Amino acid sequence: ASGLFARASRLAPHSKEAWLGRGALAQDEGDLESASLHLSRALREEACCWRAGINLGNLAAMRGDLTSAARAYRHVLRCTPHVPQA
């Protein structure tokens, strides 16, 4: 799956879904730095992507960076107050 998401992000570099997929896989593999980079890219492609924002907050919390985690969660709440996961 990793190769498929990498290929998708090359073929469609503005695809939020491709970057979300790469981020999720990197996180599952324990590569938190790559996960953060890919999820940040997904958020650049769609500023109110709640899945990227929540996962970035979770990654920041895992690193012990509670300020960044709170910032990411607040962003999600501001952008998507109608989403139950937010």
C-alpha cells in the first residue's frame, strides 16, 4: 500500500487523500516524522481536513508537544465544528 500512496501522491500531488494515506501508513510503521510531513501536506491541500488535523494533533501529543497538539485540535474545531470527530 505504501508504494501505491507514494505513486498516487506523485501522479496527483494535490490529492489530499494520497497524502492522508501516506501519513497513516507512516504512522502505522512508526515513522512519526514522515507521518507528520505527509499529514501536513494533506492539510496544505485542504486547510480544513479534519482527519489530517486530528492526526497531527495526536502526533504532537505523542511527542509531548502539547502546545502544538492543542493548536492542531483548535484548528480542527474552528474549521469543522459540524464534524462529530472534531
